[in-house]
Amino acid sequence: MTDIPIESTRARRPAAPGSALPFVLVIGSALAYGIVASMTGQIAQLSWDGIMGLLQRMVALGVVSIGQTFVIIVGSIDLSLAHLISLGAIVAAFVMQGDPSLIWLGILAAILVGIVVGCVNGLLVTLLKVNPLIATLGTGLILQGILTTSYGTMQATAPTDYRALAYDSIGGVPYALLLLAAIGIIAAFILRRTVAGARIYSVGGNPISARLAGIRTDRVVLAAHIVSGACAAATGLYLASRLGTATPWVGANGGYGLDSIAVVVIGGTLLAGGKGGVSGTLAGVFLFATIDAVFNMLQIDPFLGQVLRGAVVVLAVAYHSVRQKGHIA
């Protein structure tokens, strides 16, 4: 009897929706980037350093979006991530106090904070049955209040050695980009090659069937929120390294909360849950990074980039909705 739930869970693991979609997004974005760089005479943007600079634009949004992917696939959502990013950055910088010997302690403290906040979100959703939108929005507002009132006593700078994460490289590849690649590979492996990943898809696709198959759905949702919190904290760690300090608005000003949802949806993950993947999310992140780079090269008001991003999100949702209805029919 114990084998039945696992086999049932594996059977419900869906194929990646629109498996060609990540490839199309990446190729289309890369072509647009190359054409604009050539047209504007900024050939340096096509050099190795230029391409690495483009890819490094993906790091902060990419890491937090991987966590958001887990939450959305499981059928939930997380609106607290922007403020959690700021909290992670501030906690890390405050613990480090500019002392290189405290770098690892600061990293552990930030990740622990992310896990705790993710756990709180998960418990609100599973134990108290609060709607995920309301639960995580409320948590985000609480974090915002904490950040605003405590920032005066928690100001600190990151050690110079720690800034190597954002600015140093190995073999011409930035450390931060390697970190994003490692997190992405691990996340994709968990979702596609483990029983835990299969359960995430099952709970997101049909929680009632998953429960009948013996899956403890509340634990799966809780685990997804913990992953999301840890990824948000990791993003805060990267931003603390890049900026050398941290502020209560670093996450919100970066737009990471809503942008993380946008790139997940663009990458093919259904907001209803049950379908999606890390490759599509990272392709969506690459699209957003390319839009920013292209607008910079064309010297267009970056706020117009938000208009284009919004249009892309609407078109992506419309496309996936039509495609889903076609499959049902």
C-alpha cells in the first residue's frame, strides 16, 4: 500500500508546458539584443564582457523567481518577497558589521530569517487556511513596518571581501551567475527528478486527488513557501554584496515582488498551479533583462520598459489561457 501514493504521484507529474517556450523566449530575446547592439553601434555589448553583463542582470530576479516558481506550481503565491529581500539584506549586513570573519554568520542569519518568514507564510495558508494573497500580503506589510522602524538601529555595511560575490569572477564568469546557475539546476532537479517535486505538481494540479493518494498536501505547500523564503533571502544576500549596504526599500524599489510573478507566468507556469518549470522562469527573467538592456542602448525612458513588461505579461497569460482551453477541448 505504501508504494501506491508514490506511483500515483509520479503518474501525475506533467510534461513541461510548451517545452519549446523557454527556447523561443531565449532565442527571440538574444536576437533582439544583438540587432539593437548592431544598429546602435554598441558592438562592445556583444563581447564576452557585454554578454556576461547582460546575464548578470538576471541574478537578483532569477533567484527570487525560482522560489516563486515553487509556490505558484503548488497552487499558492507569495507577495511578501520584495520586503523579505530587503530584510535578508539588512540582517546580513548588520550581522557582518563590515567584519570578514562574520561573513558566513551573516549568510546563515539571512537564510534563517527567510526560512522563518516562509514558514510563517506557509502556516498561515495551511494551518489557518488564510488565502495566500491575503496571508503573504499581510506578512509583507508587517515586514515593511519592521524594516522602516528598525532601520535606524540596524544600518551597517558589508565587508569588502563579501563584495567579491557580486563583482569577482572565475574564468570570466561572474560568481553571482554561477550561483544562479547552481540554484536553478538544483531547483529543476528537485521538481523534475524527485518524489518531492512530483508531489508539488500533484498538489498544485489537484489537491483533492493528491490528498486521496496519501500526500500530506499541507506539508508540501509549507515546504514550497519555505523554499520561496530562502530564495528571497539569498537574493537579499546578493544585493547586499552588490550595493555594499542594505536599505528597507532595496527589494520594493527593484520591483522583485511583482516581477517574480510576471516572469514565472511568462515562462509558462500556470497561476492555477500544477504546471510549469524553472527553465521557463529563467527564460522569462532573460527576457526582462534583455528588455532593460535594449532600452538602455536605445536611451529610452526605462519607465516605458514597465509598459512593455506589462504588455508581455498580459499577452503571455492570454496565450496560455487560450492554449489551455484548446487542450481541454
